Amino acid sequence: MPIRKSDYPSDWLDISMQVKADAGWRCEWCGAPHKRVIERDSLDPSGWKTIDWLYETDGRLVDTGTLTWKRLRFHGLTRVILTTAHLDRDSTNNTRENLAALCQRCHLRHDIRHDRCRQPPPRTDQGGKKTI
Ligand SMILES: [Zn+2]
């Protein structure tokens, strides 16, 4: 969903920072910590572990905090970036109950779930078969 800056109040950054601080700078759904490098558990959608160091392909031990997004992705890792989500998807509803600090993964999942619900039913022909 495109973001319309005009839907957000002028103090949105302050609101967003407070939501993240209230959440202890962790995703409220999966607990992933803001700005830390993590490896997701492929079998458990909410599972993860922090990875602070790893051996690069040339054998060097490196601090994962220094790696680019491209190198993190190469190693199957990601850096958590907390976002502030509108749970009802109404960006003008900034009540505290409607806001949650979510990592990028949980935020996308929330948006996808919501967008699926908003999609019109698939078109069908008169026989009930789906059409493109
Ligand atoms: Zn999360």
C-alpha cells in the first residue's frame, strides 16, 4: 500500500519513536530486536536468533553489524528495522491501541493479510470457472 505523507500527523516521528520505545525496541509480535542482525528460523515463522559474528567466505571473522544488506542476504541474514504499524490500516488512526512496533517481516505479513481481505473475489465466468 502506498504511503501518503499527508495522512500522517506532523508529529508522526515522535509518535513512532514512542511506540518503539514502549515496545523496548523489539518487534511486538516476534520479539526481534531493532537494528540487530538475525537469522530467521525457516521452520518457525516467529523464530530467530541473533548473529553477531560470522566467518566470511575468505575465512575472516567479521562483525555482522559491519556487513552490507547484500552481504547479509548472501549469508541468509537480515538486519531488523522496527516500523510502526497501524493495526486497522488506517494511517489517520494514531491511537496507541492501533499502533504496534513491528519488524519489517511482521509488518509485511500484517499488510499482506489485510490486503488479501480487501481484494475483490476472483472473477468467474457463468460456469463458475475463474477467469483472468
Ligand atoms: Zn516481527
